[in-house]
Amino acid sequence: MMSLLRFFCLLLYGMALAGWIGMWTGPAAVVTQIVALLIVGIHVVEVLVAFRLVRRYSGGLATSIVLTLLFGLLHLRPLKLQAKRAAQLDRGGE
């Protein structure tokens, strides 16, 4: 399910990019561009609010920031679950 949602995020960004470079025009292209910008804007806020989780990614901070900007909670949720599991192990598996 997460992979499907990630695919649709990339599809949205691809369609918005097609509109920005002029390959796709019309009202639907404009709406798609606005929606993509709003989603990326929300993801910027997620980077700032959940920076502690963003830093937990094993692939490097810059990569994690880019993935959060693209996918938001789809990237952060596994990191949160990983942090929760680590905290439970630190407490002795309660």
C-alpha cells in the first residue's frame, strides 16, 4: 500500500513538472501544480516538526530530507516505528 501511495506522489509531481515545463497545459495542469506545491509545502513543515525522526534515517540526512519532501509521512512513519521499537528495547521490552 505504501508503495502505491509513493507511486501516486511521484505521478503527481511528474504531472506538475510536465505542466511547469509546458508539456501539459490547461486548467487541470494548473490545479495539479497547485496541489503539488501545497503537498511539498506541507512536507517542508513535516521536515521541521519531525526533524528528530528525519535524522534517524540510515541513508544520510540529505537523503532523508529529500525523501520527506517527496513523501512526507510515508517516509516518516517507518522511522517513527523504528524509534518506538528502539525505545522499547532500551526499556527492557515492556
